[in-house]
Amino acid sequence: MKIARLWSSINGLIECQICERRCKLKANDVGICKNYANISNVLVHIGYGVVSAVESRPIEIKPFFHYWPNSTSLTFSGYGCNFYCPWCQNHHISFSNLPISSKRVMPGELVDKAVKMRDEGLCASFNEPASIFDYLLDLFQLGKKHNLYGTIVTNGYFTSKAILELIEAGVDGFSIDIKGCPTSRRAIASIDHFKVFRNAKEIIDLGGHVEVVYLVVTDFNDHDGCVDWILGKHIDMLGPDVPLHINRYYPAHVWKTPPTSLTRLLEIKQKAERLGINYVYVGNVDIEGLEDTICPNCRKLLISRRRYRVTYFKLEDKRCPRCGQKIPIKGRYIKEKTYFF
Ligand code: SF4
């Protein structure tokens, strides 16, 4: 357990300031994510070091397509979440209580493992990283000292203060899942989806790398009004060069509507391209070509990917070799990779 960094005492309550839920906790209350508690009028990270999974994974699986291509990251998770998505694939860790007597894994142990596995970086994934915020700060700071990059896969609902702390700790890659829009048919309780775009913009302004994931969930966020809102915010607030992953949903947990149709995914992709988004990918379908990077200027094929691995890479100094167009890629392409998973 560890005393949290971002909170304040307001009218006898402790307000957690890690995410925009801003839980206000009475004595002994635990926040929505089940990882932070008011203990003797101090906010404590009770889930510090309680890890649910650790494994070395390709960065493309997160997905990051414009960040350290072909690298691997030591991917880890805790328990808990600040959202409740009824289709969550990881509901067994996101919505469960913290296991009572689990061994705590200290940041140094994860960093040692990443170095031993020859991973290029670290990635917080599977459950929402906001739930284990203070653990992340310690881990990524230590990782930076060992030249490990820092990435998170998140719903992007942090406060602005938390984003700044993450970037200062060494996180420079954010895969952000935009869940919905103001007219999502059945909202995930009390989410202001605009704040997710606000945060993505703040990260970019601070020099971080962002890729946006739009999981198109049947009967939730797949109607025209929602598509237009999400694509519009993407182009207006983030610009044409932030990659967009339009992903197919499959029924999971308690959401049983049919998987997103391929036709709908391709319609959204075309709409995104017409609006001017340069790097649009369709994921969770495994169809050749839908995860390729094409030069937005001369249409040359630059990078192919299949099943989360890079199968073809043709960039020269991060530029199109035919027309010289600069392609936004953060980090190095790892040409030769020995896998340990
Ligand atoms: S991090 Fe957890 S406790 Fe803090 S505001 Fe978010 S949900 Fe609430």
C-alpha cells in the first residue's frame, strides 16, 4: 500500500484526483476502481503491486502502429476499472475485487523481467491503468532509467494533473479507447466523452504519442450521429496524422448484440478518410490490407502488418521512399527481433 499523490481534502471528504470520476470518499470508503481508499483521512493506493498478468507482447497488438514498430513490451495489469463497459473482454479482472492475499510485485521486479526478456518497453494494459496510477509512476520512472519506453492502453479518463505526472514519469505512448459520444444509445454511467478528446489533445501538446481506438459496438456507438461526433472530434482536435483504429466488437460479458458488420466498419473507414484522417486501420478482422500504412501523398505501400507483426517495412528515415512524405512514427523500427514468448 502506498499514499497516493493526487488528492485533496474537501469538506471532510477525500477527493481522488487521478481520474475524472473524482471519487469523494468518506472514512474507509473505496473508490469506483476499488484501488484507492480513504484510510484515516489519507488517500491510499491499496492495490499497489497487486498484479493480475505479466507477459511480453508485440506492441502492434495494443494497438500501436506508429510507435516503435515490431518491438515488444512487457505488458502487465492490475485489477479494477473506473468505467463499467458491459462488453468488457477483461471483465474478470476489471470488475472483480482485489484478491485478498496476493503477492505484491514491486516495480523493480517488472523492470528486471522486461530487461531479461529483451523487451524494448513496458505497457500497462488489460485493465484500466488509472486504477493503478501510483504504481505506474514508480514503475515507468524506473523503466526509463533502463531505457525502457512507457506505454499505456487506457480509456483516457485521467485528470489533466494525472496526465502531466504520467508524461513526467516517462510515459510517451497512449493508446486511447474512445468509448462513445453524447448520443450513445445506452451510456456507460456518467461519462463525459469530450474529456477523452480533451486529454488526447493535451497529451499531444505535451509531446506524447497518441493512437485512438474506436471499438464499434453494435447498438451502442455505431449509429451515424455517434460516428460523426467521434470522427469530427478526431479531425478537429487531434488532426489528420493521429492514427485511428476502427475495431470490430464481439459479444462479451453481458452485451450480446451481434459482432460489428464488416460493411459498417468499412463505411466508417471511408468516412474517416473522406474527412482527412490519414492513417485509418480496421482491426479485429484479420483481412489483408486493412492494417497497412499507405503514404497519404503518393499512395505507396509503406508498412504491412498481419496478426500483430510487421511483415513489410519500407520507410527511409521515417519518410516515404518514393515521394519523401514524412510519416509520423515514434521510436525505432526493430528490424531483427528475437521473441521470448
Ligand atoms: S482513480 Fe479510482 S478512486 Fe480515483 S477518481 Fe478514478 S475511479 Fe475514483
